[in-house]
Amino acid sequence: MPDFPTSLPEFQRRFPDEDACARYLFELRWPEGFRCPRCGHDHAWALETKAWTFECAGCARQTSVTAGTVMHGSKLSLEIWFWAAYLMATHSNGISALQLQKQLGLGSYKTAWLLCGKLRRAMVNPERTTLSGLVEIDETSISHRTKDDPVAGGQGRSHDGKLLIAAAVEIRGKAPARIRLAKIDDYSADSLHRFIAANVSPTATAKTDAWQGYSGAPVDEHDPHVIGEMAAHVILPWVHRVIANLKRWALGVYHGVRAKHIQAYLDEFVFRFNRRRTRHAAFRSLLATGTKTAPVTYNMLIAPDPRG
């Protein structure tokens, strides 16, 4: 049996109560046994007075199974967290906070939004590796929702009211493997080179159009193509397909995304795309990364994202 549920009935059987969820989370966080986050000691006692809390035999620090994780300090039950993670990870197109509120019977939209926001933070594995081999790279712009809700954005190549996005797609054989997306300030060499350096291995081959911003890209091999009579989507087929899917997804699921939180939505799209062939395993990946994700508060989530 895989170490993750592959259907809703199986999910219900494996996680019928809080203890089952806590046991699974413990094994994800400490697969080789408890390790004190303060001193690194590997022995502790389970406290009878505090559920799923352990006192280190070395320094006496008490650590709960959720302490220091994305679930830290949450008043929601682990069952709600597990259901939310399962729905967000396995739903083919993602799920909005409003949908999650209705599905889980949460008391307020704010609670659902906070839950979604925290789980999105856990969708970026701090140990992930950069894209390698042949990598298609391009840039685009997407419209965003304004304060009064309508989608903003000028026409054509106008940047007015639009968010600028850089995209990279790792190619394996004749198909896409992993992707990366990030908000950028402009289409300058400085912005594009920073995106490439952060997301693409220096030993990769970067395939781009002939835009001057890619000149001198920080990779061993740069393969620029002049877009002339042949359409750009023929030269760079996979990155164009990813960009098209991103735009449809943002409008279809969220009816346009907010500029302040754009990087979090891009991270969610990347997480889902990179696990499109292992959607149910993505549930385990999300919880596992969540155990390594620093706690975030509501005020931190509503502030402008420093990554974007």
C-alpha cells in the first residue's frame, strides 16, 4: 500500500480521527524517530497531559508534532488540515478559499483563506533543485484583479495594469518535466538574469527567443532563436503551453489573481504542474514540506509578498 491515500474512501479510512493524523504527521516530520529541534537529541518522552507533545531527554524542551511547522499555533483540528491539504493537492485545477469553506464547513471565509494561504507557503520545498538539461524560457504578462474586483490590464504588449511573469520549462525527451514561474519587475537583462540564476542550473542549455534581455544569461549554453516568420509557440512550444494554461487557470479558478499575492498563486500552479502525474502523492509531499515550513500569521499573509 502506498504511504498516501489514493481515493476519498481510502482517505477517510486512513485518517478517521485526530490521532491518526498526528501519527502520520509524526512519521513525516521524524521518519527516523524524534529529533529535538533545539539540541538535536534523539530521545524524548511523550507527555500524558498534552496530546502528541514530547519532552526532550537532553534539554527538556517540549515540542508538539505541529510546533515550528506551517500548522504551528492553529486552532483548527488536524483533520481539517489534512482534508484541506488533500483537496488542494489532488484537485486537478485547484480549489478556491470559498469552495474550501463550503466543502469543509468552516465558519468564515477568513479562516478558509488563511488555511489556503498557509498551505500555499508549504508548496515550495526549500530543498528543491534547479531546472537542468534543456530549459525553455520566456516571459509574459497577465491581468490581475483590482481592489474593486474587475480584471485590469491594457491591450497587447502594454504593461499597464498587468503583472510581468518569467517562465521556465525543463524538457525531458520530447515532453516537459518541471517548471518554474516568478513575478519580475520588467523584461530587462537584470530581472531575467536573476530569474534564470535562481531557477535554472548554470550547466543547463537555455532556449529563448532573441530578446536582448537574455543576452549573457548565466548558463553554460544559450540557444537564442529569432522569432520571424515562424511563430513563437513553434520555437518554444512547451513554455508557451504552460503560460497559456496558467492564464486559463488564473481566470477559471480564481477569476483573476490579486497582484499582492501573485507569487503564492504562481507557486501553487508550479506545485500542481510538477506533480500532475502523481496527484495523490502530492498530498504527502505537501504535508511533508509543511513540516519544514516556518509558521506564518494572518498579518504576514496579508502583507505584500516579499518574493513578488
